[in-house]
Amino acid sequence: MSNPTSPDAGAPTRHNLLVIDDETEIVKALNRQFRRTYTVHMAESAQAGYEVMKAVPIQVIISDQRMPGMNGSEFFRKVKHEYPDAIRLLLTGYADVQAVIAAINDGNIFRYITKPWDPVELDTIVREAFDRHDLIMNNRHLLQELTTANETLEQRVEQRTAELSEVNAQLRLLSTQKDKFMGMVVHDLRGPLGNLQMCARLLGDPQLTPDDRTLFSGLIDDTVEKMLSLINDLLDINAIESGKLVLESTLVDIRKFTERISQLNTPLGAQKEIELVVERDPQLVIAVFDPKRVEQVLDNLINNAFKFSHPKTVVTLRVEQVGDVLEFCVSDQGQGIKPDELPKLFGAFQRTSTRPTGGESSSGLGLSICKRIIDLHHGSIDVTSEFGKGTTFIVKLPYIQDIV
């Protein structure tokens, strides 16, 4: 039976000392000696002591060697594997010296205490036993912390290695894209520059007629305009990629906005005998977006529709509110786009197999810029196309009527 002497309520948790002896007076004497320093649990047999150990975390055990049933050495041999951290002290007389030596050799006990004992010496032995237990616990705790730290470090190293590998892969991809980008830029600028050089040389011919000079001057103007358009596209891409493109959203009069789009683009379509039809929901009055950038997107979509459509067809711009979305739809009756080419349509420098019907040039950047501008508006741009019949681009913007 266990009779623990518990510390006062509210006091810090103390070490647990288990005293096992079949002689009641010895148990009481040891309890009196240690109860002020430790929480003492008492048992009058090895089996009772074992029950205490199952119920209470014991740090140090003092057990008598000679007890009925299971003796001290046998008890320590039993608990050595179940409770290896408990420090074991064997209380014995001189007659049991062989059992003590065997217990020491087996590692079952830390120290032995002879009867009768010296209280001062016993205090020292018990204190050293608790110090040893604390040292074992601290070392185990430190080892666990070190193991955890190493595991955490390994995880961080693995994570960082994976991140660096991903970054390196992205850098390699960006390097490849840059090389491709530069190659395309050089290709797209080489032709116009060659044309400019040729026109400049021909204009230096003194035998050139006024009509020829007018023709070559017009070619120079057209070529410079195409080069400026490409450069502006490149600047837009750079501004978007670097986060320097800032939207200037404001209240927009939808009627005036669509009229401007029509006025700017109708003459371009007329050059190829293509009619531009604008359909606007009359109840749609105002909305909030960046008019300059959305105009840039719609101009690009309408010009593409002209570029890839045959003469005597119609391009339609439809503007309407659908739920909480403002939709701009640009539809043509052109050549359409092959289904397998649709996914790459909004990539930089991407061109489909559909060619312009009037020999117009294309940098392959326009749709990529359109998508990024619409993304900045937290909107979306989609495309549907039936090859040989036409294409529709749908721009969706959050429909906001008031500036927040």
C-alpha cells in the first residue's frame, strides 16, 4: 500500500522518491528524513512498489534487498526495462554483499546503502541519484531538441533546395524566353529597318520622279508606324511585367466611350470594305474602368478582326451588362482559329496558322497585352471560334457604377 506525502497545495512539483521495505519502522524513518525535500511514496513489498510505479512517475527508488516474495535485486531487474530512467538504490546489510555485487554488475542499481546508514551520507547519495536522473532527462530533452532541430533544418534545406531548383528552372525558362523574345524582336525589326534603308537610298536618286518620292515617303511613314507600334507593345509588356503599369480607373460614359471606339475604327475597316457595327444596351449608362487601357484592348481586338476577315464582311462590337459583369464582345465573320491553337492565343509572340487577309503584319504581342490589362482590372478575356466561320472575343469586367 502506498502512502505518499504530497507537497503543499500550490507548491512547485517535487521529485518523487519511492521507499520499499517490509519493515515499517525503516519506511517511516526514511519518510521522515526525506519528506521535506521530496514527495515520498512508501510501499511494504516489491509488488506494492511496482503498483506505485505504474501510477506515479518515480525518479528514485530506495528498496530493501531482503523482503518476502520478491527481493530488491529481483524487483530492480523487473523494473529496469519497464522504467529504465528510475535511479535504483539498494538498501542492504553486509550479509548480502554478493547480491549487491551482482546487481551492480547487471546495471540494476546506481548505488547501495548499508544498514544502518549515515543520514548525511544517505542525503548525499539520494541527492546525487536525483541529479543523475535530472541529467538523463535534460540530456534526452536536449537530444530530442537537437533531433527536432536537425529534422526541421533538413526540411528547410529540402524546401529551400526545391525552391532554388524551381527558381533555377524559372530562370532557365525566362532565359529561353528572353532569347526567343530577342530573336523575334530582331526578326520583326530587321525587315522594317531594311525597308527604311532601301527607301532612303532610293530617295537619294536624282532621277526619281515626284510620284516615286511620294510613294517612298509613304512607305517610310508606314514602316516607322509599324516599328513604333512594336516598340510600344514591348514597352507595355515591360511595364506590366515589372508592375509599373498602373490603372487609372474613373467613371466612364459608356455611350461616349463606344462612339469614340466606333469613330476611331470604322475608317480602318472601310479600307478593307468591312463594316463595324456597335451594339450597346441603351440602359447601360456609366461604369468604372480605365478608359485608355480598355480602349487599347478593344482597338486591338477590332483591328485583329479586320486583319483576319475578308472584305464585305461585318465586325460587331456588343456592349452589355450581364449580371454584375460588364461585357464587351468583338465578333467577326472571318477565317476562325483552329481548336488546337486556341490555348496559345494569349501568349507573347504567339501566332496562329490563320494569316491576315490583306498581308498585314502582326507582332504577336497584342492579345498577350490585352489579357494582362484585363487581368489588372480583375476581369477576364475569353475566345470562341469556329474555324472557317468566325471568332468572338469576350471581355468581362466587374461592373462598378461608383468609385470606391
